Amino acid sequence: MCYERAMRVICLDLEGVLVPEIWLNVAKTAGVEELNITTRDIPDYHELMRTRLEILERHRIGLPHITDVIASMEPLPGAAAFLESLRAETQVIILSDTFEEFASPLMRQLQWPTLFCNSLKVTPEGRITDYRLRQEDGKRQAVQAFKAMNLQVVAAGDSWNDLNMILEAHRGAFFCPPSSMQEAHPSVPVCTNYESLKDFLLQ
């Protein structure tokens, strides 16, 4: 590996970039339309999670049901090969707002990339009562830490909760973002497939 490549780290979001949106799949299997909300709809993560937890409680949807849904999911078409090709060139870190309790089945299919995420508070009966952030504004904080280690950081994500990470990185891009993000930040490059995203990340 050449010196220039050794000094670079790529930071990617998980859901919407490498795997489908977990909550949308839960909404579909549980038949709960209200769960069809993501950070594309509610940019404030705490507001979004409070809303989700209230919906789960009201419909009595626990962690076992959600993990069954996740176990049936697969990465997005082409995602595993895309990620493998990146990891052959440089270091890749997944910065996600998902939870440790959700991630393992999908991480296994992606050959266990490094993942920084959050965790849940769950009762012995499987009720999800709360969540714990790894760190407030954790994606941006991680990028800042990598930069402090003299690493060149390149980042990409698809939603509002990725914005601080993308803007903090030395270079950042949106991947298939909502139009509202493009309109609000027209200077940020947009990639619409893995080929163009790989070209951006490795240039």
C-alpha cells in the first residue's frame, strides 16, 4: 500500500448506502405505516427516535420481531462487492446511527467491516425502552478524531444525519440523497451509483 493511500480513511453511512433502511422493513412486515419515517423525514435524531419508541410501545413491537426482520434482509445489490473493492484499496469505517443489537446479521454479509454505532436499552422481555448514543453528533466527532490523527477523511451518506460527517470531512459526497438535501447544499457532489461513488471516494 502506498503512503498516500495509507493516510486516507473512508467513512460511510450504513442504511441507504450499503443496506436497506431497517425501520422501513420493520414497518412493512409489522404493517405499521407510522414506522415509515427516517432521518430523511425527521432530521432531528432524538425526535425521530422518541417517535419510533412510542410507536413500538403502542404496537407492542419488541426487539425479537425487529431482529427477525433484519435476519431476512440482505445488503443492497452490489454493496458487498463495492465495499470489498474499497477495502482492498484503503481503510473503511462505517459510521451509523443504527444499533449494535441490529447490526450483526448485515455486518456478517458485508464481511465484518469496522462499525461505530449506538446501542439500545432492552428489557428481558424484549421491549425497547430507550437508546444510548455512542457519542452526541458521533459521525462528525469521529471524522474530527480521524483528522486529528493526520488522516485524510473522505465521507459519503444519503441522509440528513450524515450531513455533519460529510461537511466535516476533507471531501464528502451525497449518495442518492433526497432532493431537499441537494437543494440545501448544492456544492456537495452527488453520486447515484456505486461506480461513481467509488470513483469519488478513491480519486
